[in-house]
Amino acid sequence: MKFAIFAILLLTRAVSAAENWPALPFAEVRAYAWPDDPDKKGKNVILAGMKLRNDVINPDGAILSPDQLKRLQAAITGVHPEHGLMRCYSPHNAFVFYDAEKKPVAFVEICFDCLNARTEPDTAAKWKDFPALAAIFGELKLPMGSWSDPAKFKKHFDSSK
């Protein structure tokens, strides 16, 4: 019985942490994608002041649904299985959190090729759930770097374990 209560408390805490990130007020979250341009390798897509790099594919962004937002928060917080990482970092995707005045307050920048991400503010999670992040981009019909769909990406991800 004590174990069950402990497990429920841990799960509740993990869900609460996911729903709390970024711990700043925000009104909406938008997803963005950038082309797989060899000349931009190693360049961040979220620049100083949380500005988007100018070659963004979808400048207006794709608004996340409440369900997608919950899955995004869960994917970047909490405990996730360890996976391989590459030394490169050439992000092609991002989620940006905006306040009621449409000013960016937080972001998640993602490199699906090297399986790495950058968040502002930071999260305590060491590992991210990249297949869950890819699924959201797939639902929004946005490419994930050199991956055209979540199924192809998942094969890459599974081979990195």
C-alpha cells in the first residue's frame, strides 16, 4: 500500500512539473520549422531576444492544441529513457511560448538529427522524449530537419539507443 501511494505521489509530481514548465505565464505555443540547408549547419534557429532565424518555413507558426501542449511539456520534462547523442547541433525545429501580448517568453529548440535540444528556461530533464516531439511536428505537417515524417524519424531514434 505504501508503494502504491508513493508511486501515485511521484506520478502526480511529474505531471504537475510538466504542466508547470515554463513556470511563466503564456497564452499560446507555436511550432516552427526551418529548411535543411547545408549552409546553416550549426546555426541556432532561435536567436538572441527569442527571435526566429529569418529563413523559417512557416513564419506564422502552427498553433498547438491543448493536447499537443500537454504532450510537449511532458516530452521535455520528467524522466525519459537515455538515448544516443551526436556532437553536432543543427536545429531545424522549435516551439515558442508567447504571452498575451504575443511576446516570446520561452522556447524549445530541437535538432532531430543529433537528438539534442535547447530550452529557455532550462528544464531539469536530462533526456527528452524525441519521438513524442516528432509526433507533434508530424501532426502539424512540418518537417523535422532531414526527416519527412515521424515514422522515419522513429527508426533513426530507435537505432540510436
